[in-house]
Amino acid sequence: MTVQGYNPRTGQPYGDPLPVTSDTEVDRLCEAAHSAHLAWSGWTAEARARVLDLVADRLDGESDALIAVADAETALGVPRLTTELKRTTNQLRMFADVLREGSYVDAMIDSPNTDIIPPRPDVRRVLRPLGVIAVFSASNFPFALSTVGSDTASALAAGCSVVVKGHSAHPNTTHETGRVVTAALSEGGAPDGLFSVVYGTQSGIRLVQHPVVKAAGFTGSIGGGRALYDLANSRPDPIPFYGELGSVNPTVVLPAAAAERPSEIAAGFAQSVTMGVGQFCTNPGLVFAPSSIVDELGKAVTDSTGGAMLNERMCDSYRSAVDTLSDSDLVSLVATGSAPGDAWAGKPALFSVPLETFEANLEKLTEENFGPSALVVTYSDVADVLPVLSRLPGTLTGTVHAQPSENSDAAAVADELRKIAGRLIYNGWPTGIALAWAMQHGGPWPATTNASHTSIGVPGIYRWLAPVTYQTWPDELLPPELQNDNPLGITRRRDGVLGKH
């Protein structure tokens, strides 16, 4: 059996088929990853950081070739893929900087105190790497959320080893990226088996059930993610499964904003909803707005252009959902954009529905349609919107467009959105996610399987770490992060006080 790549613009096969990874080979790679982790986790943070920087440099050095393969296999376009690959290498360098800064280990030291009840011994706590991590590549970000994307970068930084399950939508991109990463790790002296890639649906099932795998990261569909989540939790030893699944990303446009800057809002909306042919997990697919701005939103969508979608299945699903909405008596078709004559092209579409109808059919009308379409829910009074927001499914983002005179209403909307969303945006759009310490890319189900964590940003590293407390150990036997003289010079919490002590 093989995995075959395709060109979404032509619908024709692209590249040579790659063999599906056998169960025996998955087992071998997992065992090799386990051995590699034992060595890699003992490296200093600075040594791991140097290797991450080297991987980033080598990916940058082969960027032209990698982008050419990815464009042929995803049709995302050279400009978008150029930016995405640079984002990917910047992620690696960001985690290298995190290692050098050092506080990610969350070191805590409590001095002994025999005068309290119960008496306290010397206790010291630090985060340690889990082991082998399974990473499932995303279809829509062939670099930034795939082979060496945020899950892989953060796991390697944490001191873990990684086995990647390559996505069937871009196997050649996965193979070529993996080749560069493997060579760079070898050049940097990393242990053999630290990073590997498997192909085929069965390999992913085998991977998440393998006993040496200690956690998994996933970006993809609700159905696929839920199936793997259930497998991870049905193991004899259940493991954490961090899945980023589906999201409608509601936007609320308040009346004054709609009245005072309709063209600006409409242009931003159309640009965001059609970015990457709408194949973003943060695509603003649900908009609550006064009816006065609907025509402007429709005009912006009419003037927009779609493009080739990532694969035939995704395109068929998108077109089917648009056709279903177009034939529905619940919503009205406001506008459609254009699309090139590509084999698997998706055309932008905008629908509208009154708030009352939406509320009565909320479950049906909040199903994510992965592509360049959106539903505008029209309202007369923002007070009527507030109770509806809290009933929406969990989502990655929530957005508010408001004028300064609407601060009270904006705060009320934000108070409802924060209950269902991991990131709140004011007068902006959710597509585009900064690489930062403070970034949260997560949310309640079905946005993710664990709303306490993020898959993008520095805190993503905490998914691959677990706390260990050392009690009354001799200083020379402690990890350097916990030794008395703080040889690494990192920020620690000592007797409740943060500082470099």
C-alpha cells in the first residue's frame, strides 16, 4: 500500500507514491525514539537550543525547493508558503530562546521548616520531559503545523523525541521536510531516532497506542481527532491527547462600528474569510451584525476570489455544505465570489439568517464548513445576542468590532465570548496567530480536547512536560535547575518568591 500526493489545481497525481509504514516499522521507530529521548533529555538546554537553531538554518537553506514541492501538492501559493516556512523556522528559534531563558521548567524550592505543622522538609519541584511524543500533521499548514511545526518544535525543545504521522494530503512535502530535519539533527549530533515520520492511517492508530508514546498532538477534523482521542484514552495506560479540532470563531459587529466603518469591516472580513481559501482553523465563519452592514459584507465577498482547496475530499465537503445551505429555507444566500478553473476550487459564499431563526436552529447552523464561507446572523439589539453567545460550541477565537462609545456593550460581549473562546480579538480578525509567550490557541470542546493548553505559542511546551518533586536530596544529586547556587541563572520560585535565586 502507498500514499499518493496530488496537485489540487489539476487533480492529477504528484510525485512518486510513498509506502505506508508497517506496524513492525512503527514499533521499531517508537523504540528508537524512546532510546533517543533517554539521551536527548539529558542534554543541556543550551545544547538542545543550538540544535533547534541548526534545524531552522537548514530549512531556510532549502526553502526554495521545499516551497516548490508544497505549492505543487497543496496549491497554497508561493507567497503564502514562503511566509509559512519562515514562521516555521522562527518557531524553532523561538523555542531555542525559551530554552536559553530557562524559566519554562517552572522550578520551585521550599526550604525546610520544622516550626510549622506538619513540619516541612526540603522540597524542590521541576518540570521534566515526558518521553516519546506522537505528532499528527495538519493538512492546511504543511510546514507550520505539520512535520516540524509547533508541536514538533515544542516537544523537541522540551527534551522529548518525536514520531510524526505525515498527512496524506502532502506526503512529498512531509518527506522532503523530514529529510532536511533528519540531516540537520544528525549534523548537530542529536541521537539517532530522535525524529522520524510514518505514513498511512493505520500507522497513526498504531502510533497513538504504542506503549512508549507518552502524549500526542493533533490538528485536524473533529471526527479524526475524536477517534484518536478515544484510542489514547482507551489504552491500558491512557495518555494526554492534545487535539485542535473544529471552530466557528464568532465575530460580533456592534451597531456603531457597523454604521461608522462598514467598508473597512467588510474588506477585513472578506480578506480573512477567504485567506488560504478559507482553510484556516481561525476562519471567521460566524458573524453577528446589524442588517445594515450585510450588503457591504456581500459586496466584499462578491469581489473576492477563491481557489484550489487542499484535496478532493475537502473540496467536495465544502461544495456540498454550500449547496445544502443554498437550498435551505432557514438561511438566505447573500453573495458568492469567483473561483479559478482549478480541479478542486472552492468559491466564496456568504449567507444570512435572522437571530431568532439562528437561535431556534443553533446546533444545525453552527456546524463548521471548512472553506471560504460564512453565515451572518442579523440582530436588532445586542442584548438579544448575549444569551446566544454562551450557547455556541467551544471555539478558538471570539472577535468584537466596536467604537469607543460602545465600550460597555463590547465588555458585555467579551464576557460571554471568554466562556467559549481561547483568544479574544478587538477590532481585528482572527486569522494570523502571533508567536508569543502570551498566545493562547485553544478553547473548549470541540475547538480542542483540552482548553487548559495551547498548541501555538511558548506555553505549548508545557504539554510535553510533567512535574517531579525532589525531597531532601543532596544538592549535588539534584538537577541543575534546582541546585542551591542556581548554576543556570534561571528564574525560580524560592520560598514563594520569584527571582533569580
